[in-house]
Amino acid sequence: MSIEKTDNSKLFLKVPQPLKPEVTQQNQTQTVHDGEKTRAAKYMIGATAIAITVAAGIIGHKNNWWRGSKNISSTSHTEIKPQSVKSESSSASTGHVTEKASASSAKEPENISIPKREDIDNASVSTAGSEKSKQSKLSKLIDTITAPFRKIKEHRESKRLKKEAAQKAKKEALYKEQLEVQKQRDANMRQSYAEARQKIIDDEPNRLERIAKQEKKYAAQVKRFSNKDFGNIDSEHVLEDYDYAKVKPYLQTNPELFVPSPKRGEYNLSNFAVDGYWNGPSGMGASCGANITGTELRYNNQFTLHDTGYPQLCRKKLSSEQLIDLHWAMQKVAVKGPYDGDKRYHIGTALRFSAPECANDRSRPLGWNIFIEGDISLAKMNEIKKHLVESGVWARQMAIQSDDTMIEVLNEIIKCLNK
């Protein structure tokens, strides 16, 4: 259909149109040149499309876009057809397109090859190598910039380690020094106790002479206590002190926590400790605690069986008559030694005695708690108690209450344990 027959009056404003000039030779030449420009434009568009395809291939390979296309044949590809481009020489006034331009637009661009997968892979490898080189250069740059700071950090770390090593060495040296001081102190204490025991042995004649003089002075009291029957050890009230109950589960499993108990023939004053309540010969001048010369251990239990402050006897379970008749008891005890370098437990058995009727009304109940190292049986403890009473040393102790009389009590116990 010719342009003149198309009715565009409804779409455009009516503008007077000049008469259609005849096509001259010059216009034909211009049309030919426009066709060549159109062909060149097509080639440019095709080249641009190829460049875009190659770039997309490289980027896709780098980002693994092609993993899903492994099953596609390497020979198959989509034919690339550039779109037809309108000729720039088309007349704006007439909208006419020449037959030469239309024929040119139907042709495909020449000398255009489809990029192969190998080329894309090579380009990807080249790009990856370039990226790796850039990263290497960046790493070297970062290393160069941060090198001074690393040296400062390393210097500080080295300084810190040296300081810690010096402090550790100083602590170890101080510990060794304290350990040597501790060992020397313990050795001095052991020597002091040994010398005290030797003095007691050497002083035995003088001690017995002093006791004899005191026995004459308090003869009436000695006689009264000798004739009094204090009964036997209460077998129903074998008590356990707090420390013994705490360490009892480890007696068989952890022997290293305990000092080995002395065997028969090894007992001396170092295996004893005494505490209790001393009234004095006249029942006045009460004092608690005792540090008998020659003993090494310390058993801190001043409460006697009749003392209301003693909580372990279960007083509510005893009648008043039973409580009055209760004079002897034994108790399992655990005490620690006096030495800084040896804090193991000493397991022992305490012989406990209480006689409230033998004390003045204004004093607390009379009584003593004698710690004997070792797990002493009830039968052996009754044997010891019987020997103390029959030998008369217990009556002298109740009447005189001196260190000399208590040492004689301990010596009689030692005789029973070593025989």
C-alpha cells in the first residue's frame, strides 16, 4: 500500500505537504551509501553481541553457571541472528524504505564466529590468574603495612613471657626457701620434744620424790578416791569426734593421708595428748587444758562427759541415775600433727573420765580426756583403766592434779601398750 493512500488525518495535524519531487540520481546515490552504513551498523551490533556473550561466558564460568549444562552437546549452540536495523537514510518525511536497504537487512553479518567453550575456559583461567596475582600483591602490601605492628606485638608478647617466667622462677625460689625454713623449723621442734622427753626420763627420781611429798599432804583425798568405785567403760557410748567421722571413709582407701600408728614397744610420750578440766587439789582454782611436757600432739576437748556444753553424749536418752553412774567412756579421734611439713592425721582413741561429785559445787565437773594414738580396742582400754585404778596412780592424779601425776598416768598407759 502506498503512503499516499493511507489516511493519517485522524492521528496527525494537517500540515501542507510539498509536492513529491522526482527521484534524482543524487538521491539514488545517497540511498546506496545509507545501505552501506546500515550494513556496518549491523556488523557493529553483532560484534557487541559477541563481546557480551564472551563476557557472560567468563563470568558464568567463574560463578559456576555452566554446571547444569554438562549434558548439552559441545557442538550444539544457538544460532545468533542480529536483529535488522532500520536504515538511517529512511526519509522522515515519507517513511519510505528502499528495496536495497530491505535486502541488506535480510543478510546475516559475515566473518562472525561463535566463541568456543575452550576459549571461555582459557579466558576464565586467565582471569583467575589475574585475580590471584592481584590478591598476592594485596597480601604483600598488607604484610608490608602491618609488619611494624607485628614486631611491636611480638616484642610485647616476648616481654610478657619473660616477665611471667621471671615471676614463676621467683615463686619457685621463694617456695623452696620457705620449704627449707619449714623443714628446719620442724627439725628444731622434733629435737626440742626429744630433749624434753629425755629430761623427763632423767628427772624420774626427782619426780617420784615430789609426788610422794604431795601424796602425804593430800593423803585423805588420795585414800577417798582409792576406795571409790567408778565402774567400767561404757561400751554403749563409743563416740566419734567430728574430724574422725570426716576422715573415716579414707582410712582404708587413702593411707597416705594418715600417720602410721605406733606398734607394740614403740609407744612414748610423743603419742599422747591431754585436755580436760582441772579443779586443783582443793576443788578450787579451776583451769582447762593441759600441755604436758614431752607430749607432741594436741587434743582440744576440754568438755567432760557430764559437762552440759558437750553435745555428743545424747543426754536426753539417759536417765539421771544412768548419767550419774557414767564415769568412763572412749572416743575415736583424729588430730593433726604439730609440724608444718606434715599435716597428716593421727588416728587415736581417747580415754575419757568424769567425776562431778569429786569437784567443788562452784566448779565445773572434774575430768580428763587422754588421747592415745592408735585404734585401741574396748577390751584393751578396759585393761588400761583397770591398771590405772589398781596401781593407785589414778587416785593420786585426782587428789593432786599436777603435771608430775599426769606424766605417771601416761607412763602406766605406755607400759600396758608396750607389754
